[in-house]
Amino acid sequence: SHKHSYVQIDGNSFIDSQLVISNANYRVSVVNNHFVDTSVSLGNAMFKDNFYKITKNTKDTATNYIDGDEIDANNFYTDGTSDLQVYLDVKKVKNCKFENIAVLPYVENGDYMTKFDDCKFTNCEIVSKSNITDKTRKTILKRCELENSILKGMYSSSDTAKGSIILDDCDINLPTKINVIYSQSNSTTGAHLYKILNF
């Protein structure tokens, strides 16, 4: 029966491709794979212990995009090239490592919130970008480590969008950065709220 069925996608390489998994009535796990410039739609599958490399400079969500409920213990990285980014349409991100990359939380439904728990960011930008009228995008980092990484609130073509970035019990180390928070906007009234708790 479907109740006891199990599918595991394990030990593969996906390069310049797409992986699409629909919501299933059985367990699906995507583990121990290597992704390069690939969009991933997970449905309700588990995404864990994967390596995800970005080499392409893309400003849209067609490449380097992950859509799912939760991801755990994955490594996202580049070779140090600037302006490379990954879009995460994911509500819960746990125990992941990000290196030399711009991370864009991109949840486009429900409460527009992404929560990072126990993640490490090295030479990264965490970018909360609001361009949806009357929506409040929220990015929460809890027990995360920021090494030479910054928070960036951005607004694009919206005067009413509000957003927030919350750091809770995080470690911040900025050996070569002057500021941890940057804001950028082409709007006169859009606002971004930053909160640092238990610092």
C-alpha cells in the first residue's frame, strides 16, 4: 500500500537541469546528491545532506531555485564569484551551510515567512526582497552563525510592502565588514524592520 511505500533519490548528480517532485502519499527523500545550477521543486519530499553549487549569474528564479516545505543539513556554495544567488521558496531551513552566496528567501504564499535554524553563513548576503504590494515578508534567523555576512533589506516598485529580518541568539563575526545591515529601495515609503534578540 502507499502507506508503507518509500522512494529515495540518493547519490546522483544534477547539472543544468530540473528536479520536480509532486506531493505524494508516500515518503520521498532526496539525500546525498550533487546539484549544479538546478531548480528543485520538492513537493512534500525531504531534502537533506545534499551539495548545491552555483556557477551561473542569474537574476530570475528559473535557475538556482528550491521550492519545498523544509530542507535540512545541505551545503550551498560557489567558488567565490560575486553576484551568485539562490532563491529559497522554503518555509523552514535547518542546519544548512551557505558559502560565498546571496541567499534570497522567496516564499510566495501563506505568511511569506522563511525561518533559518542553526545555519551557518560565510561571506554571504541574506537578502529579504519585497516587491509584493501589501505583503509582509519575514525572515527569521535563530541560533545561526554569520561569518563576514550581511543582512540586506530591499524594496522594488512597492510603496506599501513591509518586511522584517529577525536575528535571535545568533553569532555575528565581521572581520572584513563594516556594517551588518544594509537597506536598498526605489520606494519612498517602504519600510524594513530589523530586530536583534538575545545578542
